[in-house]
Amino acid sequence: MKTPVAVTLIIMGSVIIITPAISDYLFQVNVVTLLAKTGAPTVTLEGRMSDLYRIGCWAAGLGMVGVAVFCSLVQGHASVRQETVATHGA
């Protein structure tokens, strides 16, 4: 796998993995802001990320990072074998 593709997969996979944490943080910020502005003792907000979507983000991101790492390792072993054959065969 080409290096720019592997780096892109790792970066985007990491972004997808961290998406649920960012979503939770922004949800809490919205709750605190709404509580501070209204002065109400309780607040109900809709739109919290579901557990299924959360697991999907983790699985997709982990898959992207895993594919990048696996393909980079396989390509690295293949190039080492080619270099070994080239130096010993000459």
C-alpha cells in the first residue's frame, strides 16, 4: 500500500474512533450551557449518539487503521524478500 494512502487511512480511522468521545463532550457542553442560560434545575436534550452508532464508529475506525497497518506490514515483508533475492541472486 502506498504511504499516503496508509497515512490517510490511519488519520481518518483515528478521527472516526474519536468521534463518539467528541460527541459526548459537545453534548455535555450543550447541557451545561443550557442550564447556565435558563437556570432550570433539569434539561432534556434529544439527539444523543446511540450505542449502536458508537460501536459502528469504533469498528469502522479500527478496521481502517487495521487495514493500513496490515497492508503496510505485508508490503514491507514483500519488499524485504525482493531485496534479499536481488542481492543473493546477483
